Amino acid sequence: MTTWYRETPARLRQRANERIRGAAGLNTMPPPRCNDPEESYSDVFGVARVVHGDLPSMLVGGLGSLFFQMLHPYAMAGVADHSCYQDDPLGRLLQTANFISATTYGSKESAKKAIARVQNVHNFVHGVADDGVPYDANDPHLLLWVHCAEIFMFLTSYRRFGATRLSDQQADQYVDEMAPLARDFGVLEPPRSVRDLTRTLEGFRPELRLSADGVIARDFVAHRVVTSRTQRFVYRIFVLSAWALLPVWAADLLGVKTNTTFDRLIVRPSTRVLSALFRLAVPAPPQVARVSPPSTSTI
């Protein structure tokens, strides 16, 4: 009886872990972690591991980054022309999650392989957008847009729904930590602070619009990714939270309505409760502890 009492919570937590990860498309084991500061691609003590290790805020931020990125007509054209996202949206989510895991927690070797795989796919992603302008997924300018939209939403989501509070200095550090990954992808001058990030995104505003392909993607991501009733409720809350995280001008371009009062009184508290429940079932990976060198003092 005592053994059953002790083991039941662990079994229930494991079952919840599997169901949550499965609903999010995370149904395979993540790549091996590298905690050696000399071998790791990212800073093992860095803020990126804190932000990217928090599943619920990453889910909200990931949704937000999809909505944000589809506002660039050339980035959206590449997705529409060369992606089967509507056939297997959770499979694409898994690929993205494994890539983030490899570049956040993996070794230099595994991260470089993950980057090379994405770049190889990008080599085939080029064409002509709806306005007759050619696009290329390896265009440094488009890569800058995707990078900035993604890290802005991840950071903004964590600062609202994450497990811990980030100082302004830590937020700047996160943006700076993500710059080497952007450069390895081909971005020429990635932002190094939150201020630079915000300024860069503002600079893209004249290029942004919701294309016909963007409308299709927006409606699919908002309404047609999940099917079960329980999943739809949770997913809808996360979608509304993602919209509320967008800059006001981006939400307007996207054509979505964000009610500040409803968000503050209903959506935001609901997301925080769901996030806490998610963390009980899928806790963040443990942080690497700094080890102080042995003292050489003879006193």
C-alpha cells in the first residue's frame, strides 16, 4: 500500500508528460544534452537555456512567432510554396523543437549539423511571390526577419508566462546569446540587445503585409491544428495569448482582435494556470551549476 501511494503520483505525472508532449507533437526523445562549457554550442550557464527550457511559454511564443513571421510576404511565400505544413503541422513543430534543442543544449558538432540540415532545405526554397518579386530562403535579410520575429516572441512570452522573472540585463543577454546562431545561418548583423531587436523589427514594418497565403496560414494555425475538445480549449487560450503578445501594429496587420480587458482578466490568468500545470508534468531541464575553482589560499 505504501509503495502504491508513493508511485502513483510519479505514474500520473509521467502519463501527463506523455500526453502533453504528444499533443504538442513532441513524441520523440530530444537530442542528447551537452553540459560541457567547452563542447556546448550555446552557453551552458546562459539565459537561452532558461527561456527555451520552459515548455508552456515556448509553446505560446512559438505560436506567436508563426503569426508574426507570416506577416512578411516573401517569408510566407516560401512556406506556402515549399512546405506541407497543413498536412503535418505537429511534425513540423517537432522538427522545430528538435532544432531549438540541438542549438540550445547540444554540442557544437550536433548544432552545426542541425544548422546544415536547415540550410540544405533552404537551398531549394526560392521562387516568386504574389507581387512578382523573387524570394530566396537564404536571403540574409529574410533570415534576419525570421530570427528577430522568433526570438522576440520567445523572450516576450517567457517574460509574461515563464517560470522566473528576467531582468532587463538578462533579456539583453538572451538576445546577445542568440546572435551567433543567426550569424551561422547567414544573418549579417543580428541584434545584440532588446533595444536593437525592437529597432530592427520596426525597420521591417514597411515590408510587412498579410498576403493571401498569410490569411490561409493564419486561419489554419488559429483554428485547425488540433481536433480534440480539451486540446482545442487549451490551444485557443494559447493562441489568444500569442496574439496579445504581438506588437499592436503587428496584430492589426494580422487582422486579429485583441481585447486588453479580456486578456488581462481571462486569457492571461488562464495561461498562467495552464503553464503551472504543464510544468508539473513537464518540468524544465535542470540548469548547469557553476563550479568554483578550488581555493589556492593557504590561510
